[in-house]
Amino acid sequence: MQRGALFKRLGGVEFEDFVRARGPALLRYGYVLSGNPDDAADLVQEALLKLSDTWRRVRNKDNPEAYVRTIMARQHISWWRRRRREHLTDDVPEGSYTDRHATGELWRELASLPRKQRTVLVLRYFEDLPDQEIADILGISCGTVRSQAFRALQTLRVRPAMLERRRT
Amino acid sequence: MRTEDDLITALRGGADDAPMPDLIAGVARLRRRRGRRRTHLLAAAAVIAVASTGTAVTLRGGEVAPAHPAVTTSASVAPPSGGPIAPAPAKISTVRAADIWPEALFTMPAKNADGWRYRPITALSATEVLLSAESSFERAGRFEIYDSSSGKSRVVTEVPKNPDLEGYITQTAAVDGRTMAWFSFGQQADGTPVRDIWTAPLAGGQARLVTTRTGPDADIDEIAVNGDRVIWSLAQGGVWEVPSTGGTPRRLPGSDGLHLIRWPWAGDVGSGPGDRERGQTKVVDLTNGFVSEVAAQKDVTGLRCAPFWCVGRAKSGGFVQRIDGTGSLRTRKLVHIGPLTPYPILDRFLWTGSSVYDMRTGRLATIDNPSTWYGSGTSSEPSTILYWGASKGDNPDKFRVLNLAAVPPAQ
């Protein structure tokens, strides 16, 4: 089948080229945002669907990847609002808190954060963005970015040593 | 206390486990579902009307009776009710697909003689693959069959166009060994959705328009062909059939809420975005109305049975069981069971994108994929074709193909 062969209005192959070239990186980003392989794929695909609708405009004027990443970050938070009840049980970290520094454990504990807090951390520490840019992407104030990050770091018992350096 | 560097390391390390599904196919599928959902809303009243359902396929008198008294099933596995039950594998052993199934692996061209890109649909035999050749991006222009034993391909049929409709696109195809059926998507000038259902002989020949569905009845999600009938289900549930020669489509009595999985089996979950977490609760054999209830475990989501083995997601990763709840297995090795192929393939295999799990033997067969992507065939029923680039990069000249229809029966 040609499942939804629908890129016909989009400059066709160029969009496919973009997806093939940047798909793996976007999936990594989606996975870090969501912590779940299915949600990661959904996030990327939803964002790419939106991108495909505006491909010509975005391709010519903006950075398509930044556009997709912004959609993904926002989408991830809004999904959290919508799916809050279903996801509550899944979001309890496995195992008990211990004081070990294993990064695998830290990865699992990230699942205990509300999505907004997690998204802020991902934008700050995975995407390496300054707080002002994070605020612009998420449509929140810089103060909110800092307070969300502060609470998240507190939950994860991460000492915010680099916080000052990262602030802009 | 941990440091921010620990956090950065954890995030980057986590990213290394990211799934790598076929995004092009995923986005296209999502777009198709969006189209469905719009139709779904338009048809809200009809959906409410079909919401109450019994558990068996029944005729008007209420007796359980065959929906298709005369059809022969093309299924190759025993129905859920029959056959001896082999012991379930207790643990997973990891092997290379190339070592255990060499006869099922082959390399084929990624483009046809005209330079059109191939998109595999499903296997027709141990050596033949049904393909869609795309005259332009994602637009099926021709159906072809590639035979790995001869290394040659032949044309099944040219894909008809319909100039009266906007956005005319060929959608899901199905086969029964002799015939292929597919539906095409389009819309009238006023936005009314239209689906044309077509068949063509696999031996080669002209496509035949079987029926056209419009409005709420056009919201087709899956299709099958079986001898002299074409069968399909709707996104809102409900199974229909029409003679391959044309005629008046008929809704199968008692099929409310059902979706085709693989003829003759149907289940009670669709493939829409809202259905992903929901577990299937029954498998219905449409030839005789026999209903098998799924014995599900509470912490498992998205359970899909087709028809005897089931796969789902547990907190600890992937989950496998038989429909009766026996043979259950939870494992992180199957954590990437994904939206590409939610149902078991041939009631036996799971495709994780990097490996194939054989539920009957407990073997996890890894593939050697030098490319940056992988895909699975696009047929309505779970496709037996898995493929990826034969060389590095995104746009190879050749596909490497694993034909699960060529894997020998489990011992």
C-alpha cells in the first residue's frame, strides 16, 4: 500500500530527504523527551506531519529542524496534560531511590518528573540551550524555566553546579 | 548528590537506546489516520449506533452461524481453538538471522526498470515479493512481483488513476495467493471522502474496479481478499464484503466494532491513535463466528493477538503470551515492539526493527543492517517482508530482504 502517499504537495523527495537525514537525530531527541520508544516515534511523526504541511514555507524561510524540535517539545508537554491520568502509574520510577550515581538509574528516575520539568531539563542539558531560548520555545517565562529546572534537579538530587554558567 | 554532568551523561546514554522506526511510513500512516478521524467525526451518529455489540458473529436469529458458509480459509495456522499446544519457550536465545534462516534472506533491486522506487507489500511465496513501484514519491504507479530465485520481476498491473477525484492515492493492499485487492483514497470537490476498491489477478492483467464507497462508509482501515470476495473493515469498526466481480456490498451481521487483522480473523481494536494502549479482548473467526476471548494481564498494554500468539507492552519491556494467557514472557530484549507492526506476523514473529523474535522457538534473530533505516511491507495484514538498505546511507540501490514466509516451520 502507499500508506497515505501524501507528500505530493510538499516538494516530495526533498521532504523525504530531510526525514531520512535527520530522522535518527529527531528520534534520539524524542526518546530523551519521552523516555518511551513508542512515544518517541509518535512525537517525531506528529511533528513531521505538521512540518510536511508547511514544508515549502519552512524549507525556504526557517530552519526545519529547529521548527520540528520546537513542535516536539511543546507537543510533549501538551500530551502530558491530555494523558495525565493514563500515565501516572507508568511514571513511577522502577525500584527505590538510592544514592548511587549510576546514569542508568538517573535515566529511569527522569520518568518520575512531570513532563514540563523533564522537557526543560532536556532542552537545557541535552540540547544545551540557554534558559531564554527554552522560555521562547515553550512559551513560558524565563523565571518559570528556572523554577521548573530547580524542582526537577531537586527531585533527581542533582546539584545545580553549572546553573549560573548556563543562565543568560 | 549527583552533578549536572551525570545528568548530561544519563540523557546522552538514554538517547542511544532511541527507536529507529521507518519515519516516512509512520508519517504517511499518521496522515491517513488523520483523514480517517475527520471522517469519524462526521460519522459520529453512525458510530454511536454501532457501539453496542455482542461477542459472536451472529445472524439475525441470534444463532452463531458462519458469515461465509462457502469460503475456504487461506490461513496457514491453526485457529485458536484447535491443535496441540507446544510448550512455550522459557527464555530468549539470541542468534543471527543469516545463520538460522539463510534461505529467507536475499538482496533485490530498490528500483524497477524505469527507475521507480520499489516499496515491498508482502511475500506471495518463499521467493516472490509483491511490490509497489512508485512513479513519483509515494505514488504507486505499478504493482510488480520480484522473484528472488530468478532475480527478475514482472508486472502485475498498472495502478489506475481517477482524474475526477482530488488527491487520488493508492492505499493498503491485500493478497490471497491468486488475487490482489487494494483501495484507493480520494475526495470529491466538496471534500467528501471516496474509496475505490480494486482487484487484479496476480498472474497479471487489468485492474478491476469492484466498488466505490463514499462518506462514512469510506473510512476503510483494513482490507482482505479471499477467493471470490473482497472484505474490509472500517476505522469505526464493522466488517463489509463484496463479490470480487462487483455487486452490492454487505455488512457482515454481528461484526460491530470489529477490525480485520488477517483473513479470516478480526479483533476489537483499531489502529487509530486512541487505540494504541488499548488491549484486544477477543479474536473472531469470521468464517464461523467463533470468538476467542483474550486472557489479558493487568499491567500489559496494547495487547495484539493474531490469532493465537499475542504481543504487548509491559513496564519492563516487551510482553508475549498465548491468547489463553499461557506462555507469557516479559523481556527488555523486545522493548522496541513498535507501531510499525503491532500484530504478530504469521502468528509467530515479532519485528523490533533490529531483530525478529520467533515466539514459537524463543529465538531472537538479529539482522545485519548497514543502512540507516529499516521497513516492513505495507500490506493490510501483518506483512511477511522486512527490509532495509543493502548498503550504507539512506538511498541504496538494493534492498536486503527477510522473507518470513520462507522461514521453515518451527520444530
